[in-house]
Amino acid sequence: MYVIRRVYEVKPGTARRVATLVKQQGDAYSSAGQRSEVRVYFNGGTVPGDNNRVYMEWTDETIDSPYREGASAPEEAREFGAEIRESVVSQHIEFFEMMIPAKMQDE
């Protein structure tokens, strides 16, 4: 099982708007059966940490290419993506393997 997290660095003052759009985009993928339920969180500068960041994460059994056969972005998700782009300075994606009991090492 993996946690997949997309990180957006956004223009100042846009974190809440981008977080709203990212959540709607993630929900569109979830509704289409292409992603588990997404969790979105952000820092618009009101809490300690990196400012102007939006995070979207979800879990998946495998890490698959978004360009794999049979997978196409839902139209609604593409529309949200277009709106997001105007506020994004940069973005990247992170992959984490989840610790499950079967993977634990004996000491």
C-alpha cells in the first residue's frame, strides 16, 4: 500500500482557492474510480510551516502511470486542473510505502 502526495507551491493569497479546486479535482478522480478518497490540506500563512503550499494525498495498492491503458482524466478533473494552473508556481509528487504488519522487521 502506498501514500501518494501531490505538493503544490502556489502564489501568495491563493492557497485556500487552490485547495478548494484541488479537492474538487481529486473528488472527480475518486468518483470516476481512478483514485481512492483524497485528503487535501494547505497552509496559506496562518499556521507555522511552509507557506503557500497545498497538499493532496490518497492511498493506492500500486503506483500506476496516469497514462496507462484505459485511464483517462475525467473531463471535470481536467477543468479544475486548468483553473489550478494559473495559481501554481511549482508542483511535484511524492510516493511513500506504508508500514503494514507484514513488512515489519523482527528485532
